[in-house]
Amino acid sequence: MSLDTNRSNDLSKSKATNIANTVNHNATQPPWLAELEQRSRRNQQTFIDHISSRLGRPRATEPPIHPFRGAPSFWKEWSWEEQERVERFTAHFQEVGGHVVSVDNLEAAGEWIAQYAQDLEAREIVRQQLPELEQLRLEQRLPDAHLAVWNEDQQTDWRATAAGADIGIVMAEGAAAYTGTVMVTSSAMQGRSVSLLPTVCIVLLYKKNLHTRLGELLVPLDQRGRQQLPAGVHFISGPSRSSDIENDLTIGVHGPGIIYTLLIG
Amino acid sequence: MSRSEKTSATVKERADIALNNDFLRKAVRFTTERLRNGKQLASTEHGNWDEWRERGRQIRLHTIAHLDYYLNLFVENARANGVHVHFAEDTAAATEIVMTIARHKQAESVVKSKSMVSEELHINHALEEAGIEAVESDLGEYIIQLAGEGPSHIVIPAIHKNRYQIAELLSKDAGEELPPDTTVLAGYVRRKLREKFLDADIGMTGCNFAIAETGSMVLFENEGNARMVTTVPKTQITLMGMERIIPSWEDLEVMATLLPRSATGQRLTMYMSGITGPKRDEDSDGPEEMHMIIVDNGRSGQLGDPEFQELLNCIRCGACLNVCPVYRQIGGHSYGGTYSGPIGAVLTPALNRNVAEWDDIANASSLCGACYEACPVKIPLHDMLVYLRRRKVERGHGNRWESIGMKGFAILMGNSKRLGTALKMGRILQKPVVHNGTISLKIGPLKGWTTYRDMPPMADDPFRERWSKLEQELQQDQVTMDATVKDRMEQLVQARQRSKRGDFDES
Ligand code: SF4
């Protein structure tokens, strides 16, 4: 794999040109982009007005009443007991090629990961910069491996680090048993690359965050609202896979071909 | 390479080319069969399927009926998130915006994840003309790109290629001999594309759904390439049909229930990603600059048209392709447009607003109604095909005999809808054109069939029954599949069943 070394330099100085979540970025825009923005605002009027006129009425500006929001009502009330959630989640995640391991606590999770990394002779490991993951004490447990902590310094090209890692370790924010899905989010401490670029992905999930339905993960995103949403919310249901060659299943096409959920608690 | 919307060959001629390719038919039938069964499995396992479909339909109907409000809301929110939103009324406008961004970014390469809109706009062609490399990163798309072809199925673009053909293409690409082994071939593509991702200046994606209330975009995929495209390059460009909107994340649960189950029989695709704006200041990955181009390109023509507005409800799952006897017979490329199968037969002429083209594609359908029954948002495609025929005749593109026949259609369609009536009409309309017990002049719903298959007059046998016979016939055809190909495919299925990975569970 060839890495563009210029890119890594660019990354650290990228802050200057970056666009914050809610600020008006017109001021710092290069002229061509400012021009596109202006054009966009002009076109918006015509574009949306055209839609209204095709719909045969004046422009709607009030929120319409949406009587069918979300899942059918019988579904919204439905849930499994914890035991069943664990069983279903495990069955569904495994059915599509993922692995689920139950551990009592973070200490046990750390032990399991260390053993796994040793068995596989993992050399490069990258994890999110989260206090829980620190408690895994992987640095002590795996003195021979190189352990990188996402975004712990400004010099490193973190994407490249993740791409070169054998194992990436992330914390799930929640999970849905019905679809066998874990949800991970992005932030400065939680690079999206950590669950995407390494060969193996290990997801830590507290049992208390395992829900029944996908809706139990989605509705809170509406409640958080635009300004509180992370840039990336990723729902992961198993290993990267494709059947594009003669329907023959291959795993690890672009993302991790091996994925573990460590169910804690 | 034929990526033009309408090549000079007719559907019939293209179908003949397709029909000559034995493997194509077998592979298409095998895959669609498997996906269809997978879908049946997933939707029975998931109870109350019809209630979910109805819910999906209602959400789509509601959003489209208020599209001006929701699209505007989406745009305002996406902008507030720091996205550069652009509007393009047609291919030329969309291409110009992409090229402007690419030029100012001094882009040398663009890495893409699957986007039907980009196919529709022929963006790769425009990029390549400007000397910019456009790399498709979906495994199937990468393969057909090497072959210089367009996708033949919405969900499985390289459905028509076998592993030997793929090994040959990839060997040429690699400059060394690669064995026809799926793992080796996929491994090669992984390595090759990793480099492309890390080198690319721009990542380009489509958009499955756009959430109005938070200005987020949602992508469904299995390989992780869409995640790569939205994580690694510094600039992201997303092409989005203007109708992709849903109001909320809560509504996404319904779409996430319907789309993967209908497309591939999965509970959920391996990845579903919601992207809300470019990377935050402190983030070390994700795009620094994010553009979304909202494309009309003929879509607004369906708005306010009572017969076709529901086309905009389509969530591009491909289920109607998998159940369509005509698609299963002739394969995707025969449709000659970006979108194939029953949805393509209606969408292509609707987007092109070209009445003269309508007969050709609209006839590549049996009007059996299977597409409607499979559709997760209940789009009455078979009715639309009849409307298309009628409009074509109304606008003077039909011949005299057909016009007489189509007037009969109009009268009958006036008081009743859907399959039953259309089928009864099929029988009535045959009357003036049946000679010596066979149909000599091909009218309306029968034309497609009589062109591609010999069909005796329907007499008193309802089309519905005939359809089930036809299906049996198609399935019997499969028995004549080349024995070695069949063996291999069966082994694959069995192996997967044994491995307990869920035999109908991948895309
Ligand atoms: S028309 Fe319906 S079945 Fe066909 S692709 Fe669209 S949503 Fe799927």
C-alpha cells in the first residue's frame, strides 16, 4: 500500500480551512466556492418553487402533519427481555459472519483481547481515545505490540495508522438485537477509521445498551437534534462482505473481514 | 462501451444479443432466484410485512406530497451542518458543478461508491474526458468498469459476469495471472482499491436517504467502500436525486426494514451510515469539505402527474427486477438505460420525457403484476406501463390498429384499476387481432410477450394463471442450464447453508 506522504502533512494543518458545525463559513471560503454558494441560493428558490408549482400549490412553509411517522404502532411497543435480546443479537450477528463474546467486565474484556492479539500475533493495534478502553490496560498486557490511541497527537496521520493496523478497538453506543446491529459514532476521540480500516474490528458493547429494535437507536438521534449529531453515525451488522463474484460470498472486501462484539456485563 | 441512455439498437435487438449469451441468462436467473427467495424468507420471518409496506408507502407518499417543504428543510439543515448544497436541473448542470469542484481541487482521481444517479448522469465519462481518473470501488462496479460496461442490475451490477471472465479482467488490470478464485480476486481488488482510496482527491457517493430534519445523508452497503469514500478523501461529493428525502431518523427505521429485506433478503446491510456534515474541526478523519448536488433531471416531471407521481416513491431496492419474468429472461443491459427491469421500463422514458422511446421499453414487461407485489412501497408499476402505452398512442406514436386497441384500454381502465381488469382487457383486446388462433398484431400488454415468447391467445384462461404456468416454464428452463455451471452454483449455495452464515443473506 502506498501512502501519499504529502497528505499526512496536510492533515495536521487542515484545521485552518475546516468548516465548523454551525458557523457561517462564507468568510473563509475561496472565491470559486463563494460563487457556487451564491448560485446555490439563487437556484434553491427556483428549484423548490418549481416543485411547488408541479405539485399545483403555493410553496409550503409550515411543517405538514405527518401522521405516519416511524414504524407501525404495534412495532413501537414491542420489546424482548434482556436474555432474549442477548440471544437474538448473538444469533443474528453470528449468522452473517460476525462473532460475539460475552465477558463480565472491562478487565475480562482486556484479558480476552490480549489473548486474541497474542494468538494472532497482532503487531499494530489502534483504539479509540476513551476512558473505558484505557481500562482494558492493553499497553501492559501486550508489551510487544504497538498500541496507538486515536488522535493522541497532531503529527500522526491517523488514517494511515488505522489502515496499517491489525486490530481496531471501538466502543459501541448502542445496539439492536432484532437486526444484530451495533452503533458507533465519530468524534475527535473516536475516528471512523478505527472501525473501518484495520483487518479485525473489536466492538465493546455494554449489555445495558443492547436494545430490541433499531428504532430505539434512531429515535434518540432525532431527539439529539441536528446540532448534537456526530458527523458519522455507523450501524454495523457484521463483517464487510460482497457476493459480486458469482454470488460467492467473500468477506473483508473493503472493511474488516473479521468483527467481534464483546458483550460486557 | 455503451453507457448512452438510448443506443441505436432496439430493446428487442439488445435482448437477442443478451439471449445469445447463455451464461448471462443462467447467472441472472440463478441470482435473482436466490435473492427473491431470500426476500421471501426475510419478509416472512419479519411478520406483518404488508403493514410495513403500507407504512413505507405512506411515508414516501407523504414526503413526496410535501417535497417542497421537506427538501427545503433538508437544504437549510445540511447547510447549517457545513455542507455545500447545489442544485442541478439536468445532467449538464450537475456535470458542470462536479467539474468545477474537481477543477478547483486540482483533482487527479475520484473514487466512487455505488451511485445510480452518477450512472444516470454519466459522470465517469465527463471526468475521464477531463483527464481525471474515476474509480468505481464497489467490487461489482469495479469489475464492470474494467469491462467498460454499465450495471446490469441495480443491486448486483456484475451479475452477468462469471469468475473466469472476472479473473481475466482483473489479471489484465494486475499485469499478472490471477486464478479464478473468488477470495484471491476480491483480495486483489481490496489491495488495489486501498491505494486508490488513499490517493484519491475526491470521494463521490450516491445517497439512499436524506433526512430533512437534521440535514443528514444515509448510505446502505455491505462492502464498506461507501464508508471508505466518506472517510478517507478530503473532499466528498454526494449526488442525490431530489426525491431521496425522508422526514426523520424515526422514519429511517421503516426504510431500513424495507430496503435490505427487499434488495438482498438481509435484516440490514452490513453498514448503514448516517453522515451529518463534513468532519468536525477536531476530527482526524472524514471529509474536510462536503458537497451535495441535488438532481432533478426529469424527476419533477412526475410530480403532480396522478399516474406517475408514485414513481418518486421508489427506494431502488431492485425487488421488482428479481421477480420480473422478462428481466429474468433478458437481463439488465437489454433495457438500454441506466435503470433496468420494471422500474427501468417506466422510469427511463419518464425521466427522458421522450414519448417516442416509450413503446420499446414499456413493452419489455408482461404486466403480470409481480413487480407491484414485490415492491416494498407498493408502486403500481404494471398500471404505469399501461399508462405509458396509452400516452404513446395518444401522442400519435402508435399505428392505427394500436390506437383502436388503446382506446379500448382507456375505456376499460376508466372504471377499474390493477391487474384483474388489465388482464381481462388483455383478453378482450385480442379479439380484433387474433387470426388462426395466434396473435398476429401485438397490442398493449401482450406485445412484449408475443415479441419475446410465443404466446397462444389467452382465450378464457386468466393471465394470472398463465403467469404461474409461465413461471413454471421459466423454472423448468433452469433445468436445462449447463450442467457444470449449475453444479458449481448449487455447491456454493449448499456450502453456504452448511456454514450457517445464512444462505440467503448476502448481497
Ligand atoms: S419500484 Fe419498488 S420494487 Fe422496484 S426498485 Fe423501486 S422500490 Fe424497489
